[in-house]
Amino acid sequence: MSTPLTQADREQLERRLRARHDALTAHIQAQLAGRTRAEHAREVLLQDGDDAPQRSADREIDLAMTDLETVELAALDAALQRLDDGHYGTCAECGTDIPLARLQAEPQAALCVGCQGARERGRPHAASL
């Protein structure tokens, strides 16, 4: 059983969450240059010209990375909201404390290791039954 986070732990993790959030937001804004994802994709496609086959893989990777970063940004927003609501560090499924080591590795984690593993296997975690 893990122990609840201390105030110092919360503050340190919040700084990391906010720093990553700010860095990711800046990167996405720079990459999209104020355009929507669809506008960005169209611009990249129009730049292909005669070397479209060679740039196809680059374009797909660029769009996939933007998608992954957008998902990560949403997870960071959710973690910051849990901090504000006082639910940060508590598993969203079973209600147990998420170990500090897990939060240090993945500050935006919303689930304990057991529930995350069960979700990835497509089954409910025993602690939540």
C-alpha cells in the first residue's frame, strides 16, 4: 500500500506537469503555426510537389506526432485539473493512492499500476471490483 503524497511531492510534481505542459504547448503551436491540424496537413501535402512519394512517410510521422502530443497535452490538462480538485495521486478507478515512484515516472498518471495493467489487458482490476 502506498502512502499519500506530501505537499512537497505535490509541488514538485506540479512544477514538472506545468513545465511539460508549457513546453508541449509551445511546440505544438510552433509546429502548427496557428493553423488547425487539417490546415497543417493540407499545407504539408501541398508542399510535396514532385517528391510526394518520398515525403509521404515524413508527412505521416509529422501528423502522428502531432496527434500523440495532443493526447499527452490532454492528459497533462487532466492531471493539473486533478491537482486543483484535490484528487491528484488517487487512482481514478479504484481510489487507492498512486505510488510516488509511478507519478515521478509519469506525472500525468490517473491510474494505479494494477488498474492501468488491467485496462491494457481489457479487464477490470481486482481492487475495483
